Amino acid sequence: MIDYEKIAISPETKLGKLLENFPQLKDELISISPAYAKLKNPVLRKTIGKVATLRQVAEVGNIPVAELINRLRKKAGIGEEYSGKSGKGAEFEKPKWFNLEEISKRLDARPIIEAGGHPLEQMMKELKNLEPGKIYELTTPFFPAPLIDMVKSKGYQVWTEQADEQVIKNYFYKS
């Protein structure tokens, strides 16, 4: 029997902790957005679950945080409604600084992630060597919200575009 007092379902709840306490919510998440279909992969689920908060998961699915939280609470049998900010996720409009010709380094992180690894250490090392005015391209199988938040906090500008259903291009700019 699950002790529902163990975990609150809030924007700052880690995805892994949520699914550990409410495993039935995996199917609910997958039904909410096609972006969550990758949660079927246990390696990706474990990797993403360690770092992603539900706020970041909402960004990935491009749905309001309140809507995600309330659907998960309802499915988990927690009646209390969340009424926090319900803004949508990331900005996807191409920024003025973006120019394909300025990409000086690329990392396709899909094989790393699919093998259960995390590209953070390699990417941060490469970003430190990025020249001002240049762009770093990171290819991932999903929107890496925790990683993007961390890189933004270091002063980089970030833009993300979905190349196709399985490919997300993330661009980091150093001014």
C-alpha cells in the first residue's frame, strides 16, 4: 500500500519521486502529451526522473503547470486542487542571435542518454570554451528542461526547436 503522505504533488516534485510513489501516473503522463511517450523507456525514465521537476515536465509537454499538477493529483486520488501559476513552457520563437553559420560545436546527446548517461559534464566543458558570439548545438530526444535551466543560470542564452518528434535541437549562445 502506498503512503500518500510521503509525497506532495507540486511543481517542484521530482518526476522520479512521483513515479516511485505513484507508478500508475506513468500512463497518465503518457496520455497527457506525446512528448511524454519517452517515459516508456526505463533508462530514459530513470535518467529524466532524477533531475526533472513537474514544472519542467510541464514545459516539455508545453502545457500549463496547474493543468498537469491537477490531472496527476486527480489520478492519484488527491482531491486538493493546485491553483498556482499556469504559464506555458519555454519560448520557441527563433531569437535574433540565432544563425546556423555561427554554430561552432555540436553534440548529439541521444546515444549518451539512451545508454543511461548524462551529457551535462561534457557539454559544460565544451560550453566553457565557446567563443563569444558563437553557438553550441545540443541534440536530445526530449526537451532537457533541467539542463536548460542550469545553463541559463550561467548566463547563456538558449533557444530550442523541435526538429521532429524524436529530435530536439537546443542552441546555446554566449554573448
